[in-house]
Amino acid sequence: MMAARALMIQGTTSDAGKSTLVAALCRLLAREGVRVAPFKPQNMANNAAVTIDGGEIGRAQALQAQAAGLAPHTDFNPVLLKPQSDHTAQVVIHGRVVAQLDARRYHDYKPIAREAVLASWARLTQKYDFLVVEGAGSPAEVNLRDNDIANMGFAEAVDIPVALVADIDRGGVFAQLVGTLACLAPSEVARITGFVINRFRGDLTILAPGLSWLTERTGKPVFGVLPFLENWALDAEDALGAVQRRDGALRVVAIAYPRVANHTDLDPWRLHPEVDFRWWHGGPWPGADLVILPGSKAVLADLAWFRAQGGEAIVQRHLRLGGKVVGICGGFQMLGETIADPFGAEGAPGSSAPGLGWLAMATTLGQKKRLTVGSGRLAALALGARVRGYEIHLGVSDGPALSQPLLVDDAGHPDGAVSTDGQIVGTYWHGLFEEAEAFAAFATWAGASLTPVDHAARREAMIDRLADTVAAHCQWRQIVGLFR
């Protein structure tokens, strides 16, 4: 094997711990003064971030960039697939939408995507000393081996070593690891240098015989066993964050549509110790002081789902009782009077639907996505509260409601709307609740005075905690010693 400038972290399953291990290694190497960057050839997620070069990448890669002390860049995740239905996904190459394809058509497109991946790789290897690469799903998915650019196909193409991580909290960790090796070609098995076991609870001495058996069976070392971290919270790539049922000062309910996007917008509420946070998937209504309609990757379809679940009538009753509503991006669009899709951005060309009608505006889904990062101040709720955020959307909204904006950016451009009765607000900005000052303003408007929390500082502390845990429980220097 050629001298490597990189290490790839692959997993036995989705959510095995690949993203967090890459983030930890990026932070540990950055502490050593190494010029390190993250890389994920292909990602599939509706949780995205806007980059310094004006594109979008998976949110996990933005977090890993932060761990490395870098601004997010499209080269860190050159191929992003954003599911729009069970069968189709928006294909984003180097931060820009290029197509909407089903699985079979994307399989045929992979050779083109591969060129984009290798172009980004070439640029990064010239700029950084080391790259920590994240795989996608599992390399054992034998049906996806042909033209693979996400796991072993990429590792073989650029000739880099692989460490394999498995989640013991799910059970069957030894079967996961041995079974994964059994599905790989001999050259791919040889490429795997060792294992990391993630989310372990209990007495390590009881696990030790299994670790010895695993090494004897495979001839590969276990680099470490990472403990299950209590009170753990970092930006999730796919799965919605867990609900937090508390006897809180404020009850917050967020609508969990089938294609909810950028759900990490809700983390400042979900993680606040004085907030009782719930996701609503339909069914019984838990009661709320504040209802949030988050972003959506398929606004018309998710609005239809919301109505089918009885959500429109439920939230109308919530408003009659004096409750508050926030709509973000796609959720903001739903609050208006109509949503039109003349070009087929999310469905059939020419499709349209009435919105909820709670804000006097209409939205047209266009062909060019708006991708910006900004800062400004709230123009409503608490005049002058500082806000930061980013936009990722196709729609353009217009109407009388926009004459009373929610915020104004530093260049003087307004965004969002506030209803005439002050109970409903909407915005295209994601990340709006992360600034402590803005969060406090929204909480006060919703009826509670909450202890201020700096969400950005909390994220930094969590990255450090993760890195410290890996340093304490994993032979991370042995892993990165593979960089020669």
C-alpha cells in the first residue's frame, strides 16, 4: 500500500459513529497543529449547511470542519443527495443542484459523480497535510458495490487505509464486524487496519474476552472501546434528535413531516434544560405553548401530510388559545396563502396547493436555489436582538405580510414576516435560535423567561468533550500513525 495521506472511517451500519469519530480525530489532529480537513465523498441527508464558497454540504461535514478549525467548503462533501421522496433525490455536486434522479438513474450517473469526488480530493490533498475521510452507510452493502464512490470503491481508488467502527449499543457487535469483513473482497479486508467499538456501557473486563476473540479471528486490532456518552448532543446528520420530556417552563412542539429538513434548527429548544420539547409525528397532540413548522425538502407533499394528520385544525385551535407559531423556510412557505411549483422543482411541473393562509403571501418554487450566510437583528419580538443564520431554498415569497419583516440583515435587507396579531412569525433563515440573545427573545415572546444558553459555545464544548473521550479510550495516535 502506498504511503497514505489519509485515513477513512467506515461503519458496519448507518449511525455507527463514523461522523463523530471523524470530528474527534479532526479536533485531536488540529490540537497537534496538523493541517487537517474532513472529507465525505458522498452523503445522503436533508440536513445541510451553507459553505464559504457559496454551496451546500452535509451538516456533519460542516461540524467536522469546525472541529478542524476550518470554514465549511464544498470540497469537503462533493456529492450530496437530498431525498425528496422514497424514490427520488436532489443531486448536489460541488454545492450546486445538478439533477433530480431516482436510484437507478443515479447509479448510471455515478461515473460523473466520481469525477467530481476525485477533483475535490486532488485539491484537498494539495492544500492539507491529512484528510480524515468518512464513509457512508456500510461497505457490506454488496448491491451497491458497482461504481461505489462512498466506501471501499473510493478507498481503493485513492489507496488509503480504513478503520471500521461498530455500535455495540445496538447489540451483535462481533457479528457486525466479522460479517462486514465476510462481505468484502480480499484487497478490501487487507485495507482495514483495525476496529473501534462505539457506545459501550458496563464493565470493560467483561467485554475483554470478546475483544481477544475478535483479534484472533480477524488478525486485526481493536483500537479502542468508546463509552456511551450521557447528556450527549451534537448536530445529527439524519435521525431526529430525541425528545426531551421535562416539567419545563415552556412546551415546544415541532412538526416532524416525512421530509423534514435542517431539523438541527430545533436543537436549541430540544436541548434547553427548561424546555419540554416534543416532535409531532401525527396522532395525539401533546399540547404546546410554541409550535414550530421546520424546513421541508418537499413542501407540497409535507403540507399535504400535515393536513391529512389533522395538523391544520390542531394548530388553528392552538392559535385560538393564544399560542405562538414559527415557520422556518419550507414551514414559512406553508404559512402563506398559496405555494406554486411551475417548473417541477419538487413534484409535477405546474402543481400548486393552498397554504395554511395564516400569512398574506404567496410562494413560487423556482429553479435557482438561494444559498447565503448572514447576520442581522430582529425587527420584531425584541427590537435589536442579534441573529445569525443561513438560507437554503428554492422558493420566492411575496405579499403584504412581508411588509412587517421578522428580521433585517446587516446590509438592510428584510426577511420573514410577522402576522398582524403578533402570534405567527416566519423566516427563510435557518439557525435562527442559536444566538443566545435571539433565543431569549423568542422564548419571551412564547411566554417564558429562560436561562440564556450560548448554543454555539455548547457545540464547541461538545466537540472538545468528544475529542477528549476518544483520546482517553482509543489509541488514536496509533490510528493517525497510519498517516505517513
